[in-house]
Amino acid sequence: MTIDSLVVAEKDSVARAIAKYLAQGSISIRKVYGIKTYWFTRGDEQWASIGLKGHIMDVDFPEELNNWHSVEPSKLFDVEPMLVIREDTINYARALLRLGAGANIVYLALDADSEGEAIAYEAMFVIRNVNPRAIFRRVLFSAVTRSDIIEAFNSPMSLNPGLAKRVFTRMMLDLTLGAVFTRALTLSVERADRNALARGSFLSYGPCQTPVLNLVVQRAIERENFKPEKYYMLRIMVDVDGTKVTLNHEGTFKDRQEAEKVLGLVRSGVKARVIIANYREDFMEPPIPLDTIELERRASRFLNIRPKATLDIAEELYRHGYISYPRTETTIYPPTLSLRQVLLELTHGEHGDYAKALLGMNIKPTRGDSNDGAHPPIYPTRGAIRQEILRYFKNEKYWKIYDLVVRHFLATLSLPARVERQKIVVDISGHRFSADGLKILDKGYLAIYPFESPSEKVLPRVRTGDELNIIKAWIEERETEPPPYLSESELLRLMKKYGIGTDATMQDHIHTNVIRGYFRIRNRQCIPTPLGRAVISVLSKTGNELIDPWFRSRMEKALMEITSGSLKPGDVLFTFKSEARKIYEKFVNRQSEVAMELIKALRNSLNRTRRGAGGKAS
């Protein structure tokens, strides 16, 4: 099978788009081992384009170490995992072997991030087995558009070995630590009570998954240990030229009798004298450009769409040319991105009138302070109307995410909102009561970005020295409230702070905890289950480092130094496997105690499930 140039993309839709934009003539579709390939000519050369489905290789231990019951878990610390072809991608590997055998040049057009770099190396490893003479070129682009694709293929680059080594080292560490402690937790329970776990099930530990669970559990513990305290608020209602205004005493009272003394003064017929009348113009600044984590957080807060679903949808929108690459840590538009060109494209879509208005203005985008050096912030690459998105993807959530990306982009190019912040303070017998108000004077970016629109509460005009009649005064009894459970939005923020996972994987670590039954999402809040609490409890007693977010943070920093060349993969593997080995030794010494606590949690979880099923049946 003779091919002058082979293109390897990360997904079929991208491979098809590349063929469409590069072809000089018609495109034919052929299947190689059941995998679609797109054949076309460019110049006088024969090209073929194939899309994978993510990683085609994984890391694993030799077969003899994969028997949980015959291999002591700590033995896994002594072995370096090896790269193997994933079972579900065997036909992709075969197709690469067949196509790559006769290719002169292989263009590795995988996603332009560290994971994409690793997949590029995986494809190269496979093809080199049959064609050691092939020339490999890396192609990087941030949007699946004609101009981006053509520009990328006109200026191919070399591969980045540091990025790939970082990914493979992370995979090895995560497999080793995850396998050792997953087996240890599971086997400790099986040895104590072989009926405690359902056949084929296990208790999992993950170097990212479990610190995330710890964050959720610690907030729940903080909430449950909270001791509410009563306090009393004193409120009054005054008349301002026929408008009723409610003001609050600027201090709260722990003792009701103290509040009642002040209430007596207020009811004595004294008028409320205005001592502060502040009506100050202020500005609400538009949001900064959108990165991955902020897209997930805002989709959760504004649209009630889970982070994993958000990124999955965003990636599909990217692959079909509607938005730029959604895995990015950059919040500054690069000078190479023509913002006016993006606006021109948006004039053809649902938000066209607003885009046209911006084109008539002097554009000055907002900017953040992060730049990953790989991708621009997320922005729309094609104008579309709602019906088009719904017709293509058959799901309302695709429109909601696309709409959020477009509105966010337009907001970053818009003027601030102009508001009037209002404050009235009155004095009654030496006691101050105040009210705050807000009036929107000019919507600015809020016209296109209503998600951040504040609630208006407009106060009437008063002047210092005015005396106001008190209509009524009363005491409200309240209690201090516990902190809420972590929301997914806040959890993502904390994961970013501690460096748990990457922008591409953070939502997966949340999702894994949910499917493992360690916490559930209810009303956008992360609520730990008894089993999740038990896992954190036993690990906190035997290996607190394993659940400490800073442990993962240190690991990520060391992995980053592989990219720069400051550390070698072997050094990082040795350091963290040595630390984990010491923790495992402590775990083994308390194995029976660990097992009893986990078995109790498993039984509680099973009983709750049975009660829930019984309730539904009735």
C-alpha cells in the first residue's frame, strides 16, 4: 500500500476535516481493518488520513504480576510498567502498521497538548516497527478550520520528547500506586470476609481520585462538626417620600435582651436621621478569556451541566469546527489570533447583531495572567444558529455549551457594565442602621452575558441630614449556618489550586469517585457516601500522604521538571515509589483494623441500597 504522506489524527472527525481541507480533488473512503481512512491527492502525491480514538497504548505490568491473589502488592514497586497496545485499539494499531509500512512522511496531527504528544509517540512507535525509514513531523493547530489546518501543515514541527516522557512517567506512577493500594484495600477486605465485596468488584485508590475524595470528605466533616449559634438581627422600615425601605442594624446581638433594649429606643418615637447617603458610580468588568477549568466551572454554575459532560461536548464542538481546542490553560488572546475575523464569522450566527455592533467599536479584550504556550483561550470558530447545532448534535446541551462559549468570547471584547452602588446609613439614638442598593446604568457586557447580571435593588434618593419616619421595627432570630458541601465548581477550583490532575483530566477524577460510589452529586453539591468516608478514614490512619492534595501537587511539579529536562523519569519514579513503599508498610501493620472499618462501611452501604430499592418498589 504505497502512500507518500500519512496523516494520523486523534479522532475520525478531525481526520476527515484534514482530508477535506488539504485535498486537491475528490476524497475516497476506504476501510483498513475496519477503520475509515480518507485518501486524496495533494500536489502530485498520494495522501491518506486516519483518525484514532485517543491513546492506542497503555502501561501495564507483565502478565504474571496481574494475578491479585498470588502476587503480594508491594512487589509491583519493583517493576517498571511497560507500554502495551490496548485491547480496544488493536485494529487501529494494525491499520497504522499497514498504512505506515509504505509511507515516506507521517504527519502526527494529534491534539496539541501533552496527552496528544504522548499519542503521537505511540503512533510513531507502532509505525517504526515496520518502517524505520519514515520521516515523522508534528502538526499543531488549535481550531479545526481550513486556515488553521493549512497553516499547520505548511509549517510542521519536530516532536517534543519531554512532553511525552512526562505523560508516560505519570501513567507509570499512577498505575503503580493505584494498583498497589487498590489491591491492598480490596485484599484486606476479602481476607477478613470474602462475602463483603460483590464478585468482581473492588475498592479503588487513585493518586488523583483519592485526594479529590479527601477534599469532599473534609468539607463534609467540617459541615457536620459545625455548632450553630443563635443571634438576633434588629431591622427597621422607614418611609422615604412614600417608598418603604428596610435597613438592618450594623451589628448583630447574641443576647435577645440587648436587642430588645435597642428596639425600645427605636420605638420611642425618635426619627431616623440620615448620616450617609452614598450613590457611587462603579464598573463591573467583563470576564477574562476562557480556559478549560473555567468553562467547566461556569457550565456547572450557570447551566447545571456536569464537568465531564461539558468537556466531552466541548471536544465534539471542536472536532466539528465550532470552537477552538477546549483543553487549555491560557487566558490571554495571542496577537496572532484575529479577533475581528472571529467576530466576522459570528455575524453569520445567532449572536450576529451583537458581533456586528462590536465590529464598529475599538476592541480591547480583557486578559488573564496565564499562558500554557500551547493553545489560545477557548473561542468560537464558526457562527451558528440554535437549530443548526440541535440538528447536528440532537442534544440541547451542545447548544448551551456553544452558546456559553460564544457569549463569553463576546463579553471579553465588550465594555464594562456601569452600575450605581448605593448606601444609606441612618442614626437612631446612637445606633446605626444601613441598607445597600444597586442600579444598573448601562448593561455593557451584561447585555450578551446575562449569567453575571446582579439583582437590582434600587434605593430612593435621600440627603445627609434628612429625618425619616420609622414605620416599624422588629427582631429576627437566626442561627449561624454551616459551610455548604463542596460544589463541583468549587471542587474544580481547589483541584486547580493543588495541581490535582490536568485541565484535561480533572473532571474524570470527579466522575471516577461518583461511579465508584465514593460520593454523589446532588443539587450540584458533592456529598460523600459512608464508603467514601471509610476509605478516607483508613487511609488517613495508615498513609495520610496518599490523600493529601499536596502529595499530588509535589508529584505534578516533579513531572513538569521532566519536560524541562531538570529531572529524569527514573528519578521521579524512584522518589515517589520509595515514599509510597513506606506508606504501604504502615498499611500492612494495621491491615485487620483497616478491613473491619471498610467491611462495616460496605455493609452500611448495602443496607442503604436495599432500603432504597424497597422504598422504590413500594
